[in-house]
Amino acid sequence: MQTSHTMRRWRLLESTLLAGVVVVLALMAVSVARRPTSLEGAGNRLLWLDVALLLTCGIAAAGALYHRSAALHLAIRLGTIAGLLLGAILAANHVVELFVASRSFAVVIAPVLLTLALLSATGSAAAHRTGSLLLASVAGVWCAVVGTLVLLCAGLIFGLLSESRAELWLQDAFAASGMSDPGGFLVQNALESASEALVRIPTAALFLSLLAALANAWISNRSRTAALVVCCIAGLMFAGGASALWYANSLPRSERPPFVLAGVLLASLAVSAAHPVWSALRHRFARG
């Protein structure tokens, strides 16, 4: 009885991605129907691109859910739980962006670093639990898609409920767009942001989860001393990456890309080692 109840609960959790796809599609339909001018120019193309990306996610999720592999379902559960946490982080950051005009560097960079760390940790944890690099990548991408869907739901709902506030946030971009309807521009901007997020975040997740899974596989066979050395190196790389990003924040926008790229790369490598090192040291110290 308890086992059957637990299985139903897990199935409900695993269906989060499919439910998110349906909700986002419905919110997009409502937003576009409310502001038909959003389809002007590139709007129509963006809408169909979003629909294609969301349906691809939904079809892939449906196929994975009906697969009989226990290890795959474990990776999906890990990705879903991490994805809900990621979505909360991204949605909170979106709200802060809308309501806080001037943010400190720490407030700006914290959600980025948390996202990188969470995607990496998901891949590492899945690799540790399943022993498969492929399933580690599945867990990481699943986490990214779930988190992105939560963000899109939050953004679209907020756009519907507080349109004037969202329009105010985009007033400079609207002035340069050439569109006559600020509400239509708001929806078109949401469609563009959705397609970018649905491509970029899962792509980053694929790289980070695989990198973290490889780090987990390598460090699991090394000594405690090797794990401590990697921990120190990762700490230095993280400090270097954060410093590069902090310095980039003080430069004119045109001069930032090299420092942003270096900072993100160093931070990504550092956070990819974080969970593997923590897991390895925890097991080493537990064994004494």
C-alpha cells in the first residue's frame, strides 16, 4: 500500500515537466490573444519557434516517462527536484530585476553562480547514483528545462497581472523598437526571451552536468589528499572567476565580453568540481 502510494507520488513529480509545457503554452496563447500586435514583425516567427521548442520538450519528456529503466526514472526525479529549486531561483531573480532598479554586484551575480552550481551538482549527483554519464546529462538537462518552465510561467503570469510594471521596465527598449503598442512589445519580448532560455539554459546544463559527472567519476577513485588539492584549486578558480566578473561589471558594456567569458568559464569549472569534491570528502571522512 505504502509502495503504491510512493510510486504515484513519484509519478506525479516526474510529470512536472509535461505539466509545465502545457501551462506555458496556455499562458502564451492567452498573452498573444490579449495582445495580437505581439505577432508583428518577428513576433509570429518567435511564437512558432517557442511552440516547436516546447513541443519537443514535451515529446521527449513523454517518451522518457514511459521508459521502463529504473535508473532513468531516478535521474528524472533528481532533475525535477533540482529543476524546481532552479526555477524558484530564476523566478525570484526576475522579480528582483523588475522591482529593484539599482542592484549591487552580489545581487546580480548570485543567481548566475547558483544556477551554475545547481546544474553541475545535479549531473554529479545523478552520476554518483546511477553510474552513467548519459543519465547524468539527462538529469542536468531535465533540471534546466523544468527550471526554465517555472521561470517562463512566472514571467508570463506576472506580465498578465502587472503589465504596467513590466512595460515600465522595458520602456527604453520599447522606444527603440518602433512598435506602437507597449503591451504587444512586452509579449513579443517574452516570446523572444522564452526561445533564448529554452536553448541556452539546457545547453549550458548539458555541458556542466557532463563536466561534473566526469569530475565525480575521476575523483571517486582518488585519495583524500587529491580531493583536498582539487578543492583548493577549485576555490582559487572560483575566486578568479568572481573577480573577473566583478571587474567586468565596472567596465563599459562594449569592453566586458572577454572578462565575462573568462569569469563564467572559471566559475563553471570551479562549481563543476564542488559537488564531486564534497561527496568524495564526505565519504572519505565517514570511513575514517
